Amino acid sequence: MKRTVVLCAAIFSLSFWSCGEESSPTTPTATTLVPVGLPHVSGTIPITYNLHESLPSEWTEQFATIMKNLVVLLPLNTTNFSKVTVYSWNDSIAEPYTNVSGGAYIGGSSQTDKWMVLEIPNLEFKHNHLHQYSVIAHEYFHLHQLSIHSAMSTQDFSIKWLMEGAAAAFESVYTDQYHSPSNQTYFDAQTSVDFLVDGDPSVLENYSSQNVDQNYSSSVFLVLALVKELMKSGYSEADAFKSVLTTFPAQNPTDANWKSVFESQFGFSVNDFYNVVKTSADYRRIPVTAGVDVAKVRPSRSLTVQSIFD
């Protein structure tokens, strides 16, 4: 049976979850809590929730609020799959659901059945780390990507910086809007752009680049630089984000044709974009040989997810 690619979130200030393909979960044997009052948008994919009793009540309450926001903002259409099941628990206990391995990822045993796994580290509860909430937005955005991008759903598109960079950028915009203190930004967790990537952005096209993409910082940098390039050509900030996060994947690019779709959508080639990132003072410290400047690509704090997707 074909199994879908597992899409993962990074754990900020901790470590990466290891990613791998998982077998299909069976009916959970652990005690579950189902959030009450979560909306279902007519004509979209229903979501079944399995939240383990090991999760703090504050987290389950926030989870319900976040999911309410996301389901309304980014309803999942039924084109590419028809079912979503959420499994979540505190990592202080053994994996409670049969055939569901720990981590934070989107998986699935078929093209019609997707599942969102959220094993939340107990340390994040102990230290009130924002990642316990931001990871929900990150993984849900992967579901959004899969629902509008058929080639991604069938594993025929795997350009990592456009997949993970987009999800992590959305995660940070959402977290800044709803959770970050006004004098901080969640993008601060995404500043470790690797020097190797700085010289050859194409390495981020492959998932083998994880060792040079801490917290997906390098992938996020490319997504934000692409947004800035679109703004230079006349896009508003919100419209530039929408073009990258939604309009481009909705064109259904594949690994075989994504560069031509990229050029058609954005008006410049992938190679031209990479060269600008490598050489332009718009994205680099002075002198330009000193490396990229993350501060030059950060979005405004006034940006909201509603302005991007409404």
C-alpha cells in the first residue's frame, strides 16, 4: 500500500523530530478527549479528534481555539483526500495509540485518509514554550497544502523549501498574531540560515538538507525573500504571501515542471531568484560576502493571516 510522505515540524530551541513513514493507525486503545464545539465547514473534510488525557487542560482549550481559527481560515477541500484524524498526547507517557509513532507530522496510509500527529514534549508545557501551540498551525498548514496541491498529495512534488518553508512561515505569522508578545517575533526562532545554503540555495530543494536547515530557518528565509521580490514588483505584502503560500501550489506544480510553473507564476526564473538571494544587498549584510541578513526579509508585525487568505 502506498504511504504518503511524512511532513514534519521542527521543535524550536530543542531538536528536530525524526521523520519517517508510519503504518496506518487502528482504533485507539487509550483514553481520549474530544473537543466540543469545533466547527465543520460544509463541503470540507471532517476531522476526528483524539486528544489524550495526558495533555494539560490549558493546552486542549488552546488547541480547540486554534483549530477553530484554522478550520474557518483554511477549510480543507475534498479534492485530494476525504478524512483527517488527529492524534495528540504528552510525551511524558508511552505512545498511547496503536500503530501511531511519536513526533509531529502529517501521515496517512492511503490517498483518502490523512492523520495529524502531535506528540507534545512535556518540557514545552513545563517551560510554557510557544512551540506547543505553533506546531498545530504548522501541521494544519501541511493539510491545507495537501488539499489544494494534488502532486504534493501523491508525492510527485517534493521541493522542500517551498513545502516546509511555507508551513514554517505560516506558523510564525499565525503565532505572532495570536501568541507572541508584541515586542517579540516567532521568526526569531528561524534565524540560523546555514552558510552553505547562503552560497547555494538549491540544496534546500531536497529533504537531505535537514542538517543545514535548523528549525527550517533556511527554507523560511527563501520563502520570505521570494515574498520580498514579489513586493518589489508591486504586490502588497499580504498578496505576495498569498501568491507563495496558496496560488503557486494551487497550480499543481510537480518535481518535473515546478521551475516553469514558478517562472509563470512569479515572473522570474528559479535561477534568477537564487542569484538575487546570493548577490543582492537587499538580502545580505554589507559587504554582501558577509552572508544573508535575516532582518531584511522579516514580515511586518501588522501582517495577519486573515489579510493573506481572506
